[in-house]
Amino acid sequence: MADGLLAGGGLGSEAMARDHERTGWAVEEELAPFGKGLFEDEDSYSDCSNYDKPGTSLQSFVPEGKTNFPEMFQTSHLLFYERFRAYQDYILADCKASEVKEFTAEFLEKVLEPSGWRAVWRTNVFKVLVEVTDVDFAALKAVVRLADPYLCESQVSTFTLECMKELLDLKEHQLSLQELWVVFDDSGVFDQTALAIEHIRFFYQNIWRSWDEEEEDEYDYFVRCVEPRLRLHYDILEDRVPSGLIVDYQNLLTQCEESYRKFLNLRSSLSNCNSDSEQENISMVEGLKLYSEIEQLKQKLKLIENPLLRYVFGYQKNSNIQAKGIRPNGQKVTHVVSSTMTTGLLQSLLRDKLCPEPCKEEIEIQFHSDPLSAINTCYEGDTVVVCPGHYVVHGTFSIADSIELEGYGLTDDIVIEKRGKGDTFVDCTGADIKISSIKFVQHGAVEGILIIHRGKTTLENCVLQCETTGVTVRTSAEFLMKNSDLYGAKGAGIEIYPGSKCTLSDNGIHHCKEGILIKDFLDEHYDIPKISMVSNVIHNNEGYGVVLVKPTIFSDLQENAQDETEENKALKVRTSGEADVAERVDLEELIECATGKMELYARADLSEQVEGNCEIVNELVAASTQKGQLKKKRLSELGITLADDNLMSQEMFVSIVGNQFKWNGKGSFGTFLF
């Protein structure tokens, strides 16, 4: 059979995902020629082929331990493409979640040898050699007996042959296929059996969730759940996911499984209770709370599983960098970074940077060959001057003190390149950090190029060549970026979190997945971000120039929301522009456009630039109005009927003028509903 599951080593996973439009079961005629093999190419083998042993296309391995078990099929190192093809084309096809077990049983019935093969039954306590006499396909179980000779290795010395026989009797000699590892056979007859069991074992250990069957069945289960989870698994194996995000995902998965177990137990107890008692009512309320908690956890899991969204929504890294403070002797040091130092360069530095005027006091200067060592030795108030050159670093710039990092010369001549997979390129937590005239280049990264966790960071005359996400402005942080160029982010060029302050002036943001992403700030616990965008050029991004993230529930609210004049007055929208722009759209019209009092209508003389700016202001202010309405409603529910309008009004300073939006794939502005 062409394009078999073990023959995709040279093809990219994304290409394979697009290449296969076929769904449904492989026809019986394709399954018939066992000599060719279900998962085998006609003229090629995968990297795990064993050429030394005719008949089989799989490798073998010897189990570790003191007992001399026979060799077993090595099937755990399959490629992404091999598993993708198996689940998409042969096992699951276009089935619904409720049909997974049925489709799986049908697949096994076609490819699994019903008897005559041996396997090692492996648990956390023991390993024992068994012989399969029959298979219950519907239950995904094999009927077994102890093999002769008896081979067993146990962590418990008292686990004897009699104990094993008794255990099998209790299980009625039926074992889950997931617990069986097929004994190697070089004839090739049992290759499909070994592969099929491997796919089933992998699926139930890494893909299937106990709550999947209760999910809506309107969508293809493979597309909705299997593919994103499979991609995440291999992204983790190939070090494409930050370790912190992996921990977050595992914790969320554990929490969701625990909550779901509690929910099932509670639902079971309610179904067995016929009385309309007070205890039952309490249990129902508790059940609703558990259900809501489970839905929230499932939503977070789905965001991380989606390769396009996991960095946008799923990961909130916390920085624990400790500031050193002022140097014990109170001195401030200037650190000079240069791979080589010449007399001419030193004279220029003294004239331009170190002693531009007659020095009133001595300045301590330290020399470094790389910028990372200079930053690591900085204290509060220090300055790092980076001379022209190409510097390659493998660590993170963790800046916890208020320092200045500046390049000496043209920006393109001062390049700091980060190689290797790891954490963020630049991590800022200092109260007042200034970075200027440096080009940052990111390669092979799994996290963003710059994160401002707290404090204020100013970026001026810099170039950011991104790899994953670009700049992230966390809650309560402040970011000022001007006269800089940012490009290449696979996520958003700039991510703005609730409660942050972001000022962007005269920058270029281009060739990213999205230009600027403003995260959901409609939750009652979030503060509205303060955003200023003036004279930026946002162009050639794959999605929107600016995108606002918000939950679907608030989109529905916006459609039905009524104007509230007093709240609209509390929202301050400051706009300014060049003379020709001011002539076409005056301030009053722009405010009315922003607060929803009049529709945005097309005007022949309204430039694309003004239209994009107005659209962004309109949506941001409308969203903040919704937040005020919800807060007022919550206060009313709590009995606070005479709430002060100032209490309910969330002031939002928005200065979005003079920006140019060009050639963005989806337009200047859009919303992402989740």
C-alpha cells in the first residue's frame, strides 16, 4: 500500500496534514495483502526498519531487567506523520467522539491477529510473559494464558506463580491491549498486530480524555481533538514548547481530571437520590460549580493544544528575578562590551560616551567580551555600552535593576543574536530600563523576544527580529517603544495585557502573524490597559494589524447593549492628527464613532489611515463600555443600587492617530472571540 505509515520520515508534518484529504476506512482490498503490510510503503521503509531480518520492517529491543525475556517489537519511536496517518486514514477517520470505541474495535478486527502470538504483560509492579488465545475487539481486551516456560519479573519478591494465576483468574484471563507488548517475530506476520496495539496504547495514554465522549458530536473528533493534541505531544518531544508551559498544561490536565471525577461521582449520587431534599439541592449547586470549573479548565487546555494560540492565551510566565539594588559602595559603573578593543575605538568612546564633558568625578569602567556577562554584573543605575559587532549569546538577558543598555554606532552594526532553544531573549522587571540602538536577532526559540513583567521599559531605535512571539507587556507593566522596527513573529508582534500601559510611536511592525494583540480585559478582575499608538506603520502581517481578544459572551452583549450617556462621557478618547486629517474628521465625530453613537460609514474622502485608527478606537471604547455595564450590573445584584458613576467608570486613555495600516492579510483591525 502506497504512502504507508512507516514511510514518512522525509516529509514535514504540516505538509502531510494538508496532503491527505481522504477520510474514511481503507477498503477491504487494501487490507488484504498482509505480505505487503498495512503500514508499509511499497518501495521504502522508515528509519526504524530492520534490514538485517527479512520479512519484518520493524526493529526489536530486549527488555531491561534480570529476567531473560524474549525480544519485543520496538514501536514507541514512531514519527508524527506515521501516527497522524494511522489515526486519520485507518483508525478514526471522520468519527465522532461517541464513536471512537466502535471505530477502534472495527479497525482492530481487520488488522489484529486473533490468536497465536505472545506478549509481555507490563504493569508498574511486574512483567510476565503471556500467550494470546483470543481477542475481544469490542472491549479492547485480549484473552491470555501464562506462557510456557513461565517468565516473570516482579518488584515484590512474594509475587509467586500461584499469585499470578490467581490474579489472572480474577481478571477472567482478559487483559487490556494497552498493557501488552508484542514479542518480536522476524516473519513479519505480527508487524501489524504490534503497530495496531501501539497506536491504541498511545491514543488512550496521550490523546483520549475521559470527558471527550460528552463533548458535542457535531464536529470531526480527529480535527477537533486528535490532531492538536498529537501536534502538542511531538512539539514537546522536539523541544518546541517552553518547560513552563508544559508544567502549566500538565497541572491543568490533572486539575481537570480530578474535577471531572468529582463531577461524575456527584452526578451518580444525584441519579440514585429520589427525594427533593435540601441536601440534593446543595449537591446540584455544587455540581453546577464543578461543571463550570471543568469547562474553564477544558478551554485553557484547548488553547495550549492549539499551536497558533498557545503563546497568545495559554502561557503566563512569572519572573522571579531578584534586583540587586545599589552597589554596596554606592558607585555606578559603565560596562563596555566589545569583542576587540582598539585605541581608536577607545578614544571615540571616551569622547562620545564615557567623558563627553570634563569629568567632575572618576567613572569606573569595566570591559566585557559579551553583553550577557555585562548585564549579569550590573547593579542599579549602571550603563552598558555595546560596541559594533555581532555577539552570539545562549542565555537570557534578565534585567531586574534600572539600567541603560545602549549601542554605540548604527543599529544594524550592533547585533545581539540568541541561539538555542530556551527561555525569553530579554526579561525585564526593573523599575526603569532603557534599551537603545541595538538589533536583537532570535533563532531556534520557543519563547518571545522581550517580556516586560513589571516596571517600565523603554525601547528606542532598536530592531527586533523575532522567532516566536515578539514583545509581551504584562499586567501592571509599562512599555514605551519608539523609532524601532519589529518583524518575523509567528504570533503577535506586540501582546498587550490587561492593566498594562503601552506607548508606541513611529515604529514599524510587520511580517508577523498579527501586528498588535490586545488581550481580553473584560473580566471583572482585570483593569483596562492604557494604550497610545501614534504614527506607526503596521503592514504585511498575516492576520490583522491590531486584534482585540474577548470572549464570545461579550460579543453577544455588545449586540444588545444600549447606549448609556453618562458612562460614555466618562470614557476619555483623545485624538490628534495632522492638519489634513483634522479637516476631514473632527474630534466630536471621532468620539461619537468610538462610543457607538453613530455608525462607521464610508466616506469618499476618508483615508484608509483614519478609518483604521477610528475602527480601533471604536472597538476598544465599546469593549470598555461593556465592562462598565457589567460592573454596574454586578453591583446592582449585590444591592448597591446607588453606585457612584465614578466607581463604575473605567477611564481609558486612548491615543490612536496617524497610524498607517497597509497590506495586512485580514485588514487593519479585528476581534478574536473565544
